[in-house]
Amino acid sequence: SNTFTVLTSPDLAKISKEQLKKLHSRITSEIFSQSQVDKPGPLT
Amino acid sequence: DIRGTITFDSHNNVIESTGVGSQRFEDIDELSQVALDAEGFALVRGHSLLVHLYKHDDMTLAVYTDA
Amino acid sequence: VMLHFENVKVFLENTLKPYDLSSVDFKTSHLQSSILLTATNGGILSYATSDSSVPKNSINEINSVNNLKMMSLLIKDKWSEDENDPGEQSSKSCYPVEMDSSKVNIYTYEMEDLHACVGQIPNSDLLLLFLADSTFPYGLLVVKIEKALRELTDLYGYRLG
């Protein structure tokens, strides 16, 4: 069932596209950098 | 102004959630079907909230604000 | 070729670390366990756990390890079943990824009050298994295990016996 209505006027947005894009980028950067696992040395 | 966030992936699984986002996982299926513009954005309203959507690289960010 | 068990253990311990996303003020718990097991019979080759409350060499530690063994067996069986089920591979809980020129399926499972995530180390007899509490989002668990699998290049093609 549809509970959301799509809004086409950008004036109604409380957050700009730029801000959204920046936030998305910050989240994904943090996730990818914190997913890095250090290898202590050869595993075989 | 931000009431909460959900970031979800292409399988509609949650990656992170904050604020009201943590209580609105049931929105994900519907939000994942909202048509996005050429840059990956959309704006929807429901439950007295606005949801600002941005999808890039298989991750969709949904930011909830008051309507 | 033998596993360097000390380094494998440290690697698994390093995978336990939690996320702290300051951009949205979102934090996770540590992984509960990170396990290297055999794809052939689900036996544990190495593991790391963040449950430091369990005293070493105690009955509780023995029970804890037995629980891990049991869960590893169950997950290995489920993984094996799903690898042979094309229907399962197009479900929400299967993420096919390209790794070392082969396709690896990462699976997410709900296990009692835990979130589990497992993937085969490319072209090997080994599986990497993450266990986390139910507040740890599946989507993030998948990102974490995929990154870890991509680091395990030393174990690509590793065959037992």
C-alpha cells in the first residue's frame, strides 16, 4: 500500500540536494574506511 | 531539522539508521520503489514527515524531516 | 601450505571492531565472533570472540566454544544448501560479488538472537563467518565481510588436506 506521496516541487525540500549528496558521501566514506581490516602478516 | 536517517542497500537491507529512521524500517520497501530523478534524488511525504532520498552506488540515503 | 594460525587469529580479532559513523551519530556493537571454518565439514580452524566477560579455561568458555562449533556446523549446512539452490541466490539474503575472477555469494542468516553473515574465500575450502547481535544491520555486515574477504588474498585457492 502506498503511504508516501511523491513531491515534485524542490522548494518543499528541507535539505538541499548538495547537503544530501555530501551526507551520503560522508557516510559511505566512513563505512568503507572503517571496514578496512589490518593484516598482521602473511596468513600462510 | 533532521528527525532521522536510514541508509539501505540494493537488497533493501539496512546499513545504518538513526532517530525516527530506526522505527521506520517498514518504509524501505516502498521508498526503494520511488522513482528518482536523473541525479538520483526524490522527495516524498508521509506520516507527517518529509523523506529526502538520494541513491548513489547501490546505497540509498533517506533523511526524515518534519513536513 | 599451512595456515599461519597466529596471524589468522589476529586478522579475525581485527574484524571484530565496531563502526562509529560520526556523520550520522550511528554506532554498532563489536562483532560477537569472527570464525574461519571449513566448507567441507563446518569445522572451526580459527576464531575470535569479543566476549571478554567469559573467563579463560572456564566451564563458560568451553560452553561458549561448543556453541560456536554448533553454530558453525549449522551455518555451513545452510550455506551448502543455498549454494545448490538457484532460487535462494536471487533472494534478499544473498549478495553475489565478483572476487578473484570468480563469483562469491555472501549470505545473511538470522540465528536465534544473532545476525550471521557468511561467504566462501574464493576458490578455497574455507568460509568466513561473522556473528553479531541483532542490532547490527545486515547491510553493514555484508559490507564488512566483503571487505574482509577481499583482504584474505593469501587464502584464495587454499585447499585442505
